[in-house]
Amino acid sequence: MDSKNLSLTMFENLFKKKSPAAIEKQEPSHQPKDVGAFYDQYNDAFLKVYGEVIQAFRTYDVAKLLDYQIEAMELKPGMKVVDAGCGVCGPAIHFAKHADVEVHAVTISQEQFNRSKERIAAAGMEDKVFVYLGDYHELSSTLPSKDFDRVYFLESFGHSPYHHKAIDSAWKVLKSGGVLYIKDLFRREPLLPEHVPAIEREIKKINDAYRYNIADLYEVLQHIRKEGWILSKLKTVDLPMSDFENLTISNEFQELTGIAKIEGWDDYVFPIDFFELHCIKPEFDLSNGLDKYFLQNLMYMKVHGKKEEEL
């Protein structure tokens, strides 16, 4: 074998994806009420470290992150949007002020609900931001209407023990043409087979400590496509490196509380990736026959036995 082919073979053997041990799918170790209890217990610690914007993947100046999300979600004046897992309504108040949208925010934590009410009043936004104590898996039962332009999860989707149910809940309250936006962490693909146990160990640690259920990206995408959503965008979060906080805030929270503390970095394998998902609930209008989603709409109608007037 000549040197060129030998080098190529060595390269392929080094980077070829081997068959790592199958990843066992674990049943969620918590229920929505446990998430509420967790935030009730640690609300003050979250506020001390994170302030009003409880997102780990963030900018030093959180206003830059929130402005980025306004653009990513394509928020426009007059829109009605749902904040699913709203924390203490920091993002909701910012979006209402700077994008001129009406925000209906849902939290399952009594403490967060109480603090949200205080912050909304202090900001003078009672006519623009409305907070509800409830489960975002049941948005149609919690919210007053089903004609929202956007439903968004900002690092709250991962708290769901039932990702499919959370996605379906958003569908029920979005108007046709509305957008589901998810920004969250997802299970990382191991680069090497020996990374599998380390990734699984760290994911279990995060899930148990934060009442989380880190999603498998492929399972989420499969459900989104299967249910008829239009997957418009899937991308990494494009924050400039000079603005990016580099997740140091998570370390501060771990130091303060002792939760999921990383004891050493020598053998640490980063277990997650952050992604943004932008999904459209199809707008069925056969007069828009040249629309780029026209064929998908026709397929949906055929599969579900729908007529145009039934959509």
C-alpha cells in the first residue's frame, strides 16, 4: 500500500464513527411539580447569580442576548406571545418593552409567580405582561386564548419530563403561521466511543440536580416533523465571542449552592450543545399555491383527510 493510501486509511480509522455502547434511554426522574418545588427552594440563589434572566448560555450584557432573541423569534409590534417557563419574567418584560408585544408568561413555581407579579408591577407593564401559575404542558387550559403568534422556551424546554407533550401543547395555542422557538441544551454526540460514559454521567448529574431532562435533538426533530411542523431553522446560537459569557455563571451558581458541582476538569467531557429551533405551524391557504410550503400543506391534508375549509 502506498503512503498516500496508508495515510488515508489511518485517518479514516482514527475518525470513523465506531459503534459506542448503546445509550440507554432513561425515564424522567421528575414531574412538573418537582420543577416548581426546585425553583421555589432555589429562587433567591438564582436571582443572586443570574439576576432576572435565568439562562446559562448568555452574554455579559444580558440585554444583548434578549435583543438577539427578539430578532431570532422575529417579534413584531402587536404580537401576542407565550413565554413557556418564564422564570421571574425578566425576558417577558424586556420583550414587551422593546418589541412592543403582549406576553403571556407561564411558570409552575409559586415563588417565581409571586416575584413576577412584583416585577411586572414595578415595571409598569401590567397591560403588556400577564403571568400565570400553571404547567406549560397544558397551555390550552392555562391561557385565555388559542391565537398566539409565538410560543417560546428559553432554556425551560429541558425541564420537561415529556418533550413531545410540551411541543404539542404549543401547537394547540398557536395560530396558523405561528412560530415555536426553542433555545436550549441538547445531548452532545460523543466524538469518541470512550466519551459515552462520561457524557452519560454528566447528563444524569445535571438532570438529577436541576430537575432537568436534557433532550435528544434527533428525537425532538423527529416528533416536530412527524406532527406536521415546518422546521424553518436549526442552528447554534450566534453570539459574538466577545459578548459571550462562556458559561461561567453556571460555575458561580454551583459554587454558591453546591448543586452539580464539577470537582475536577482533567477527565471532564462537555455533555451538551446549545441549539435554536424555529418551527412554523403550517398556514393552510391553497390560494398561496406558489408558497414554498405548499406541497407540505397538501401532504398534510391528504394524510389527515382534511378539506380546505376544515383547516
